[in-house]
Amino acid sequence: MLLMDEAFKNTPPKPLIRAGHCGLPDYRILARKGVLASLSSRQLQALAAACTVERIRAGAILPDHDGPVIVLQGAVRVFEVLRGGRRRVTKIAGRGSIFGGFPWPGPLHQAMVDSTIAKLTHDQFARAVCGVSFDTLKPAFEVLVKPAFDILVHYSRALGYPLALRLAGEILFLAQQFGVQDDRGTLIPLRITNVDLAGILGCSVREVIGLMANLRREHLVWREGRNLIVDRKRLQHKYDTGLREQLAKP
């Protein structure tokens, strides 16, 4: 059963907060942002020159945009809107994440903390990276990229790994993306709720509560206030062991 965050229904979206003088991102900063690292210096410089940099406050809903958005700093909750206006969290994105780049409707995004983003139109992105207009590339997107993307989403959701293994993998991902090391372990300084985790995993909050209790009893993951603390090394070992067992099954 998919669990929805009912709090979303009663909380009016906060407006996007625009920065008056954010300046342009240095192209060398973009080069350190995940998939953009594969682009040439010329392409990165063209992207940096075309970007509109904005700061958004925690809780702000990013409006629909007609082009890619790059997270330069902060954390963004990605969610899909279901029937009745309810929303299910599908991902928590960090620095270097790119979204809104497809020419068809995508998921909505909400800043979890004060964040900085860089925005481009589809045409700006296409001209910077490929040197042609987006209208020239759009047929290729529609014919090749969207079907492949739909297949990828379908099979990724069909993975038959146990919930406990998938939860461990998600927590390890969050620890890698946002974790801060201290004497207690790896602190994830975000308000990640059981509802968030249930939405990402596609299960009930009750199941997440039970799985989190198991992790707490093993001293692998526990909460301090609203934050998670992870024994990353031991949780990684548990995850790797579980993954090998799954892969070994006929």
C-alpha cells in the first residue's frame, strides 16, 4: 500500500524565493556536479553563462519550468501528485541533481532546506550542449528518450528486493549524499520522516516503523530529534551481504 503525506494537503505551497543578485555559477563548479562532469569546458562555460541562479527557502514548491534545473546547494524532495491531490515522495535529491529536463510533465519538487538552484530553458540547454535549438532535438527526445525512460521506471519499480534491503540502500544513499561525520556516526541533517521513506519505498508507514525499529535494535540507524544517525560501515556491510544473497538466488 502506498502511504501519502497528508500534511501536504493542508499546507499551502510557499512561493519560489528569487535572489536579486546571485550571479552566475563558475563553470568549474558545474564540472563537479555529477553527470555534467562529462561535458567539455566549452559546453560547461556556455551552460554557466545561460543559467539563472536562484535561492529558494526551505518548504518552497518549485513551480513548473520549461527546462532543466540543477541543484547547486541544498536538498530537494521529489514527489508525485496522486488522485485527490495527495502526494507521494519518490526521491530526495542533492547537489548535482538535474530535473525538469524532459519536454513532458514530470514530478514536483519541494526544497527541504534553504537551497540554491540553476535554471535553464530547454533551448538554452540544447544550444549550450549541442549547439542547436531544442526544436531540432525534440523529435529525438520523443522517439528515443521517453520510451527508454518509461521502461527504466517500470523495471526499477519491479525490483523484487525485500523492503528491509531497499530501506537500507535508501538510507545509505542519503548518508552518502547528505551525511556529516561525527563521533556518533554519520549524521543526516535533514528532517526525513517515516512517511517520506514509505513513499520512496512504496510501502506503508507501519512497515517502515517496524523496519526502522529493527535497525535501531541492531544499533545501525537511530534518530536524534528529527535527524537520522547511521553506523554507515556496518549498515553497508549488511546491505552488501543482503544484495549478494539476492543476486545469488535463481
